[in-house]
Amino acid sequence: MQYLLLRAFIIVFSLAAAAYSQTQTENERLASITNNEGVAQFKKGEYQEAIKSFKRAIEMFPSDPVYHRNLGYVYKEVSDLNQSAESFRQAIALRPDHAVTHNQLGAVLLDAQRYKEAFDSFRTANSLKPDDPMIIYNLGNSLLHLEQFKEAGGFLEKAKSMKPDDANIRVCLGISYAKRKKLDLAIAEVRKATELDPKDEGVQFYLGALYVANHDKDAAIAQQRKVYAFNPELGRRLYQAINSDKVLVVMPDPVRQR
């Protein structure tokens, strides 16, 4: 089962200052320049070249966590999750109080389906930055994967209170309600998500499936027509669910990422 998941994987590369301090060593200066080359290569989609640049920057000045983080971002982009996680761990070893890096490690571990480790990383991030709604959201999502639906709902409710207009939060909260058989609450959240992001076909389909599960045939039929206009294949699947004795509620697919 796939859950709609916000990983909050924000790519922010640190660029070196134009003017270098006299206290910088030559290696520091060259490492900073090389890092910036890697940033430019990443932005152009030259991922293998960016990996080489960040590795060179690390060789020249291994004690800067930024270079390890940037390498982790690129490895994530090319789906080398083991190397990405290792790079973020190196960055954390150098700066253990950086909440964003713990969050990004959690994002990679979620992709790797290492859900308990991901939850632990998000929990550390949350302890360092307790008022960040995206970290709180990620805590809830990792608990969805761990099938701790009530606990997930608590975090997702808190995230919603901080970002009420975030469609992703609404859908995931809806999933937590649906898994606890609270279909009216699930429908309310997912319906709001479709208002906030009406172009998301997967969420539109999920809303229809929830209507089916709740035995609201009129609402399901109306939603099926809407889904069919977006995506005929999803519309046909929803039509089959409406006219079947078996009710299969499928979570939004594919998983989105921010």
C-alpha cells in the first residue's frame, strides 16, 4: 500500500561568499569554489559531474557539513539511497544540531522503506525544530507506514493546524481517518484537499473510492464522472468499484514528493 507522502526534500545548496576571508586556507577556498561548480552542474541536470565536484570538495575540506549534504541531495536525485543516507549521516556527524539534515535523512530512509529509522530521524529533527509543520507532517507519514494510524493522526492534526491550506496534509490526515474506519472525517479531509488542489487525479479518485466505501452511491457516481473527465482509466476503475460487490479503497498513487 502506498501512502501520499510529503518528504519535504528541499534542495538548498550553500554557496560560498564572493569574498574569501584571509583566515581561509587554500584548501577551504578551492573546496568552496568546487562546491559551487557542483551546484551549477546539479541545476543543469549534470548529476554525475556534480557528484564528482562535491566529492572533490570533500577531499579538499572534509569538515564542512554542507558539502556532504549537497552530495546527499545529488545521490537522492539519482536514486542511490544508500549513498545518499551515508552522506547525510556524515553531515550530521559534523553538525548534529542541524534539524534539516536529520529531516532529509528521514526522507531518504522513507524512500528506502526503512520506516522505523525514518521515524527516528524525523523525531530527532522535531526535537531540534519543534514548530516546523513539515517535520511534524513527516512524523505522521512515517507512522502511517508503520501502521500506527491513531498516533499518525495526532501529528497530522497538528500539522494541519499550522498549515490548514496544505492539500497534502489534508489527504494524509484523511488516510489516517480511513484506516480507523472514520469515513465521514476522511471524506471531509480529502474533499477539502480536492478543493485546494483540484488537478490531482489520484486524490480525486481516492475521494470517489471513499464515497464507495461509505456506501454513498450518488456522491460516488458524481465523483466518478469528474474523475473520468480527468483520467478515463481511473474513471473506469471507479465505475467498476461502484458496480462491484467488493469495495476496494485504493490510496492516492503515485506517491507525491515535495
